[in-house]
Amino acid sequence: MNGNFLYRKAKNVMSERIKTPRLIIRRFTPEDGPDLQEYISQEEAVKFEPYGVYTKEESAAEAVLRSMSINFWAVCLKKGGKLIGNLYMREQKFGAWELGYIFNSNYWHAGYATEAAAALVGDVFAHSGARRVVAMCNPENTASWRLLERLGMRREGHLRQNVWFKKDENGRPIWTDTYEYGLLASEWRQ
């Protein structure tokens, strides 16, 4: 991982565990590898991520890394405790926090991502002194930007061909657009 990966020894100003009606949002453990692998090995789940599918071994190593991070949150079903996705919340400059997420496609269209993201956004506003939460997504990822809008976030920008994660068969970058979203703490409280 790069130097932007923060480990648990850094000061954490958020809850360690968040409960919603159907979910438990908690820190990762090294034992989360099999459930993590179940969704980061799904082409449809990682389609808009900056990485490809993970092998079983890569997923096990990734679970260990995420267990040391203060940025990654495991989203688990309350009934049975199965890990079905994860959230990402990282402190940025000027009191902003960046939100990200990925979920197991077997659990899409049930409202779990919205429920989990809303709980984490509420927690960061309540406990961290966050001034705003921001998020970015590919405009082709309709489910993602609709989720952000359900959270009350506003589209603040459409960046054209600003980033690439993958290359074409000739090794040239495949440039993609980005939607940028934001939400102020004062708007969340309303």
C-alpha cells in the first residue's frame, strides 16, 4: 500500500462499532478474508474500482491490511454476522472526509449500502468534527451516484477524463470521467 494508508495507531475519532436496524459496521479483522474475497473477486462489484479481481491469497492479505487501517469499515449482517461489503471513510484537508464503498453483488438492491453509508456519515459528523463529507464516482455507475443522492449529497462537479485505472490492449490509459459530490454537516443535521 502507499503512504496514504493509515493504520490503527493513528488517532481515531469515530465509533469503533455502529449498529443499524439490519447491520453492524465494525473494524476489519484478519479473519474477514473469505467474505472479503467473495465480493472483491466479483467482476461486477469491482468494475468501477481502481483494481481488478482479487485471488483468495490476495484477499487474505488485504483483510490483514484493512484490519490495521482506520479508513476501512466492514459491513456485516446483524443476523449471522456475514461480511457483505465495506465502507471507506478517510479524513481529508479542511475538515472534509471522503466516503467510498463496495458491496457483494449478492446483496445489491436491498438498501444495505444506503443504510450503512448513512450510519457512517452520521457518525463522522457526530464524532469527528467533520465540516463536510465528499465522494466521487464514475458517471456510468448509476447505482453509486443514486446512493449518494439518497444520502442528501449534491453533485458539485463533473470532471471530464480526469482519471484512469485500466489500460487498453495497447497499454494506453482508458480515461474516465468523475462525478464529485459533497454534503455539509449543517445540511446533514437538517
